[in-house]
Amino acid sequence: MGRLLRELTPFASGFHRLGAELRHRRLSRELSQEQLGDLIHHSGALVSKVEKAERRPGLEFCRLADEALGTDGVLTRLWHAAAPPPDAATPPPKTAPAVDDIAEASLRWAEDVSDAVEVICRMWRSEMDRRTLLASSAWASTAFITPLHAWLADKPDVLAGRAGRLIGQAEVDTLWTMSVSFADADNQLGGGYARPTLIYYLDTVVRPLLVHGDYTERIGREALAATARLCDVCGGMSFDSADHGSAQRYYIQALRLAHASGNRALAAKILSDMAKQAQHLGNADQALQLATAGYDAGLRGGSPTTAARCAAMQGRAHALRGDSAAAARSRLLAEKTLDVEASETEPVWIRFFTPVELTNEAMYMAADLGQYREVRHVAPIIMKNSDGMQRRRMRSTATLAHGYLSGKDTDVDHACELLTSILPGLPSMRSASVHNRVNDVRRGLIPYRDRPSVRHVESLYEHTLTTAAV
């Protein structure tokens, strides 16, 4: 198996769009970065940096790349759309972030609650002060193991007394309300949309409550649970922005705070999110361990809906392994565990996991297993039932389009029709997962590039990119 390509974020800026399109065109011609570099008289390392938007290319670079890749000037037009006007002020160069241990400390399970609070507050402050410190940290393949073992050990936490401004139920309720608002924004417009605002809220509002607040033990544990949920949302936003190092660190610290709060159901939700990230990055064994622990925690925490989601994540892990029988058993377990009648009594943060959402996860299992008829059968159900979840609708539409290009009975024109239906919403969708799924479909269309429907898709896609870059 080849090395996984780093996920790109074309929604971040005009030059990010240019880099993503350069990669797409290069892969379409089955060229390595070094081979393209040879053709345009530049190094493969520079091609890599341009694709990841770590370097802004010159206009001549884009012209040469257009010629080598036969793009009819697409990259040059994207360069003009992304380049600042001649009289624009040049921003001062960024200074390198100060080196400290927060990137490493945020991967650890703090023994004491006060230490855990200190770590998470330093994470927020570091992002506010230096912004790139956590983002430059890579995902560590074994970093989930220690927190998982610590969670399973279930050592109780003691909250120490505090002195400061009295914090009551109203403040805690507001934290929960804000977590719902941020999660809704994430579902509608993707992880890159509201993440900076969430970090600002965590640092300026939540941090003073945790550090300087005075509260009873009950209020203290509820405040920790609400903070854990906000960190879980932040982890999901980071994940969807392809910032997997930050996502992993926020998930670990969210689980630590959930443990201190005593909220097993919330911990189960976080474990399922960790499992989803591990599965996405190709670590099926770790995903299965996390999801299994989450299933047990969900049942013990009195949340069958959360346990059902964990069972679905078990199925995703089995599908990644290519084990269709085990994936089917996990899906059945999720269906049996999901208590629809109890949904109104479930925590608000798991009510999204309805039978439709379970069907959504089953669709991805089928896609991973190459069961394209099943994808074609269930995807329309998901697309029709995604009100308030724009990202899910666009991802399922792109997955269905890819399904029509795979296996037997391909339908290229229908795949193009599906992709065309979501392209107008692409500029506002700040989700790496959506943009990458769209490009997966575009690569699947390469063998049919001369068809009118494919040419129309490519023309509309270029128009969408160049318009968004202005």
C-alpha cells in the first residue's frame, strides 16, 4: 500500500485552491512530484510545497505546469485569481513559534485534574498567541493507546476546593448551549468555518471559568463535562480541516476532562470520535479498540444511542479491514442498540445519531467494502434526510457519484449530474473531507474526459474555483 497523501484544504485560500488543483492535475497524468518537476525545470520538493500551499508559486511556474499537464491555462487563471493586487501591502513575515512542550504535553493523560485543566488552557492560549504550534504537530499513531488504557483503568478523580468568582448552573448551561451552536455551524459549513471563533471563546470565556471560578463539586464536574464537549467539537472541526495532529490532542484532552466529570456517555461519544479518526487514517486495529471501549462506556453511561454509534464505528473498522461479515454484525448490533423511542431523553450532543445517520455510516462501510450497489441504494435516503447537515448531504452525494463510477454498471452521466448538483455550494464548504471526496470523483472521471458531461463538470468546477479565489 502506498503512502497516504496529506489531505489538502482548498477552502483555506486562493493559493490552497491552486495547490489542490495542481495535485489533481498531476495525479490525473499519473506523474510523481519529481517527474513533474523535471518537466517544468523545478524540483519535486517545490512541487510538493506548492501543492500544500507552503510556497506561493511564480506565474512562470504555473505557465510551465499548465503546458506540461495540458490544463489549458487553469493553473495560470487560478494564480491570477489568488494573487494580491500590485498595490497590496506585503504582510510582515511570520516569526517561528516559540518552542515549548505543549504539543507533547497535550498527547499525555494528566494524572491530576488540575494538571489536565492547565494543559487544555495552555493549548487554547498557544493557539491564540502563536496559532501554528498545534497545527504543525503531526498525528501520532500510538498516542491514543495510553489514554485508552487510562480510561479503562477508571481511576476516580477528586476535585480540589477553589477560591474565586462563584460559578453557578447558568454559566454551565451557557457552555452547553454554545457547544450546540458550534456543532451546528460545523455540520452546516465544515470544520474550518467556526474553529477560530471556538478557540477564541474557549480562551476568553471558558478558561477564566476553569482557572478563576469557585463552584460546588456538582457544578465543577458539570463545567468539566461541558468543557470536554467543547473540546470534542474542536477536535471534530480540526479533523474535518485535515489538521489531524490538533484533532488528536483535543480528543485526548476532551476524554480526560470527561473522565474527571464522571460523564460516561460523553466519554463514549469522544471515544467514538477518536475511533473515527483512527479509521480515517487507516489504523483499523486502534479504531476497533476505541470503538469497543466506547460501546461499553455508552451502555454503562445510560446512552444506548451513543453505544450504537460506537458499534457503527466498529463496523467501519471491520470494513477497513475488508471483513464484510464482521462489519455486518457490528451494523446489526448498532441497529439493535439504537433506541429510537428514547432519543428525546438522550444528551443533545448524540441526538443527531438517528437511523438515517446509522444508514450513513453503513453507506461508508459498503463503499470501503466495494459494495457499490448498496451505496447506490442507501445514499439517496441520506441525501433526502440531511436538513441542517449540509456537509453530510454533500459528502453522501459525492460518495454516491463515486459509486456510479465503480464496479459494474457504471453511469458516468449520472455521476456528473450528482457532482454538478453540489458544486455551487463548494466555495462555502470549509471541509477537507468534502473537497477531497469531490476530487476523488473527478479523478474517477478522467477515463471519460472527452464526454460532454465530464467536460461540463470540469468547466463548472474551474469556474467555481476561480470565482471563489477572487
